[in-house]
Amino acid sequence: MKKTPMMLQLAVILFCIMAIPTAILTWYSGAQIIENSEAAIGESSLAGLNANRKLNENALANLAQDTARLAAANVFEPIRGFETYNEVNASYANYTKAKSVMNELLNLNRRVDGVSSSYFYLADSDYVISTDNAITTLERYEPMDWTTEALEEQRGISGVWVPRMLASGEHVVSYVYPLNRLSSPTSGLIVVNMKESQIGKYLNTTEVEGGSSLLLGADGKVISHSNKSLLLTDGLELPFVQEILNQDSSEGYAFRELDGNRMVYAWSRSALSGWWNVSWSSMDKLMAESREMQGNIILLTGAIIVLGTVLAVVLATWLSRPLRQLVRTIRSKSDLEVADRNELAFLDMAFKRMQEEEEGLFRLLQEREEDTRSFAVHRLLRGEIPPRLTEVFPEACYRVVVVSMDRYRVYVGNTNVETRSYHRYLLNTKYESLFPEGVVAHSVYHTDGSIVVVLNFAQEEHGCSNDSIRQALETIRDESLELLTHTVTIAVSGVADAPEMVAERLFEAMELIKQRIIKGAGSIMYWQEEDEHGRKYIDSENSERRILNFVDAGDLDGIFKELENIRGLISAEQHISYDNIMFIYHQLIGATIKHLRENHISTGRTVMGKGDIYSVLAAMDTLDELEEYLHTFFQEIVQNLDRGPAETNHGERVIQYLKDHYKEEIVLKDMSTEFGISYSYMRKIVYELTGKSMIDYLNQLRIDKAKELLLDTDLTIKQVAAEVGYYNVQSFNRFFRKYEGMPPSSYKTAKSKSS
């Protein structure tokens, strides 16, 4: 007994007295709980899936009905005789008739959430009327061949739904509705593109945390999925999908094992379209309450275990007293040469501790070595020659690569400091490992959104390594996009044959990055010596004068056209400098502000909240961003200059609209379009009238109504949340706590007691 470990004695006694009956009791009760809970979870998953399916079917049916009503309204009759694009544009009257068709299509888009675009094609004509590209010729729009194949599946006079991907890369489900003699005297077809993301929202309305859902066509093609890379692929290849759908029942649920996790699969087939809705969730998360119940059972049996444990500890303490005295002696003297089991366990613990300390020291040395290398690279980029340079860069030739993130301000706004730091660590590590053998690569974070990679290689490898380096740079671009969900622009300097020239090569690469404004985001550019005398200087003075005239006249279309002319002038010049481009736009902004002030027009409303406009312009990467910013800038100027009597009550109309529709899901940008004002202006007038942002004011309306319902009705928390416009209880609880300082249940209890 003296050589038997103390903890083993205690474990044997405890096992004999209490462990066996406790294990049997826990196993039996747990099995009963799991069996009953799984059945309830399966039924709940199927019910939620059916609710989502009906929501999706109703939305698609509403869109189909609206399309049919539009076809029956004879809005296409006035343009039935215009078979060519030239006929449409032959006169203002013809164009107005076509424009009215486009307006009706826009109204159709607004009636259903999630419509990406729609268009009308007149049979045997050479043009289409669309909401995304206005009135344009067929050769400038997407091909129409797919509609012929889609209409082969048509049954009756209704349209057909076709999942597909637009040329822009956006996934949609298109509703193709042919006009026939029963619906319209005009021959042609209407196509409405519903966003796949909106269908995904309907599918995930009642989705549990950690669950996923899938929408399949009758042929098994994936229509909607949270993993967008699987769209339009064969969904029957996904785990268990074909097995589940081959069952006789049109709906049901089943349990399967996937990657070591127990999953519940639910499926339901639409009787209208034949589409399959499938959802799956992890039973581990859904069974949390059952696990909690098991824990309660264990607590109930804990009292019995405590009594047995006390007895076992007393007995084990008496039996292990000599062994415990020996352990204390070993610890005080650090004598590890003991043959007893407890001594070996103590030695094992000591060696593990030593190993952990050694591993920690090794990691610390690695970090110090990496810091030293990064410091050497930074010094080299500053034009200094660090000591022991050959240990970091052993070869003679250098090249500097700058990887700059596009739209860095957007990236910063969407991530926190910790995430950005983690991304920098991953990218630095990845970049150094992607270059071919024979090329030494060390990367450091340089400036906001830029990572500098210094390449070092032998002179004889310079010619043969160019293709490999180019492939590595393309890999860097692709993997950076995958990690950051932002494109990067890459600039490669010329070759330096001495370390003193590395700083100069860094300047070349940074200058080359500026050409992103012309080349576009996601480019890979290589330094080439250019003749500065061959560059042409562009002056936009004539366009400035015309824009100022248009500002005075309130002609926003004229301003946009001149901005387009300036961009075309810039794009036409191959060797225009970055400084020339920025000078053009800076001069335009400055001339506009000066003109407004000379005419005693306050610029505070337009400039307020924009910060340093010139710094904002300098931070933009591409001509697209510059043009978008200037569109907003001049739009706000024209709105502030031209406020007719009909616009003086915008604030009251917006506030009343929010009060009338706070229960609905309001898309604020679409709302501003309905009122004919910019989104930023609408936010400003709401803040001036209420002292709150639009989001805060909308949520305050909902919470105020929720308080009335909690006190005056017997509705549950879930019903109150749905009544005031929240689609899940978690969001309702979060906002209620934010505005009232307590959850809705506590609020109701407190008010009931006080009354």
C-alpha cells in the first residue's frame, strides 16, 4: 500500500462507492433526454424550413403577378411600331414613350425587395429597355439566346424562373415572361432579375445559429447557398443531398454524421415550382438545452457523490500520509532520484516544465531574430546599410515590390485594429514563401495599406527568374483578394545592383503605385524608364467654365457630362502623370468653391462633414472613385442651390414616412430615391429635426411602440418583436436594452410591480 499512488487509492475507493451507480443513472437519464430532444429538434427544423419556403414562394409569386399585371396594362402598346433603336431616338416623342416603359420597369423593381434589374425586349427589334442600362442596342446589352432555351420549359401562359449569373458576376434568378395575345397586343418578353442574395435572406429568416440552407432547382442545380462558389453547380453532389431527396416523401428530416458532427437535415419540396429547400444544422449547438438538463441531473446526484467522496478522501489521507511526506521532502530538497511512482510522476512533471520553458525560450529567440531581420529591411529601405547585411540578403541584385491595398479607407472602416494586425502578419508570412527558389524575399509593413517586399537574387538568375517572379506576383494578388476580400495593386521596381540603390527603387515602386488611378485596381505594373519630355500636360480650363455655368443653371446632367468628358480626356493620354490628374480635380474643386463664394453662396452645407476635401481626393485610388465622389459633391451643391417650395417640407415627409412604415424593412437609400433627394441630405435633415440619426430614430419608434404592447397586451416577447418590425428576438432584445437599459422581460416585470 505504501507504493500505491495516493490519487489512485482515492480514485479506486470513489469508483467502488459511487461512480458505477452514478454512471448508470446519468447514462439512462441522458439517453432519454437526447432521444426526446432530437425528435423535437427535427420537427422544429422542418417547420422553420417550411416557413422559409412559403416566404420565398410568396415573394416570387408576388413578383410574377406584378410582371403579369404590367404586361396586361398595355404600357408597351405605344412603342410596338418601333423596331429599331434609331426609330426610338428619331424624335423626343418616341424617346418619351420608351422612357415611360423604363419608368414602369423601375416601379416594378421597387414593388418587390431584392430586384437587381429588369428589361423589356420587343420581338424582332434591335434594342432593349432596361433599368440598369436605360435604352440601348442589343449588341451593347447581354445576349438574349438564353431566353429561348428557358421558354422551352414554359407551361401555360405564365413565365419561367431561371437561375443564372449576369455578366457583372452577380447571381440572380430571372423571371422570363413572354407577352402573348392573351396578355398584351405587343409581342416580346419581360425579364426581371431577382438577386440571389435576397432569396438567401428569405431562406435564412428562421435559421438557427450555425445552420445552413440550400435551394435547389428541380434538376438539382444550386439556386441559393451561403457559399457563393457553389451557385449554379450540381447540388446533388453535396453530402447526403441526393440520398435525402431520393426518398418518397416530399418533406421530412433525418440525422446524419458529417465530419464527426451529428447533423439534422430537413427538406421540403415546393408544389408550385418543384424546387427543393434543404437545411442542415449541428446537433451539438441545438442540443445545448438538453446538455444543460443533463448537467442538472448530475447536480442532483452530486450530493450523494459528495458523501462518498468525503469518506474516500478521509481514508485516502490516512493511507497516503507517508507518501505525501515523501513528496514534500523531494520538493524542499529538489532531490529527484527517487524510485517510487510518485517520484517518477514528480520527475515527469519537472521535465515537462523544463521542456515548456525551453520551447518558450526558442520561440522568443525566433521572434527576436525576425524583429532583427525586419529592422534591417527597414534600414535598407531608408537608404542605410545595416551591419551583417549579407546574412539577410546574400546576393548582388535587388528589386522592390510594393503591394498596396485598393480602397484602403473602406477596408479600415470594415475592420478593427486587431484584425488588420493579424492580416499583416499572415500576408508578410505568405508573401515571403511564394517566390521561387533562388530568390530571397523579405517583406515589411511600410505605410497605410502597403507591404514592401525586397527581392534579392543573383545576377545570372535575373533573366530566368522573371517568369517565376511574375507568377508569384499573380499568386500574391489572388491570395490577397481571398484573404482581404479587397483587391491589391502591385508595383515592381527596376533592378538595383547595389544595396545603396534599394531606397531609390522603393521610390520608383511607390511612384508606380500612383498609376493605379489610370491602370485601375488589381493591376501588376513594372517600372519602365519614360521620357519626361514626351509627357503631355492636360488643362481642363474650358470644362471648368462649362461646369460653373451648369452649376449656376442647376443642370446636373450637364455637369455629369462634363465630368465624363474630363475623364475621357485623361484616359485618352497614355503618358499623363498622376500629379497632372490630381491637379485637374483639385483645380476643379477649388474653382467651384471660389465661384460659389464670389456669388455669396454659402459652402458650409456642402463642405461640412467632409473634412479636408483635397486629402480625401488624394486618398482615392481610381478614376471611378474620383468621379463618384464628384458626382455626390455637385449633386449636393445643386440641391442646396435649387430648393423649390415643393422641397421645403422634405423633413416632415421623411419623419411621417418613418412613423407610418417603421414596422417594415425600410431600405433607406431606396427611400431617398423615392423622395428625390440624396441619401446624405436625407440623413442630415432627419438629424436636424430629431437630434438622432435615421437608424436611431427608426429604432426608437419601434421600441416606444414595443413598450406600449408589453404593458397593454398579453403578447409574448417574440410576438411583440415581430409586431414592431424585428425579425428575431435577439435583435429586439439588443436594441431594447440599448435604449431602455434592461431587457423587455425585465421592463414588463418592473412596470407591472410599480402599477
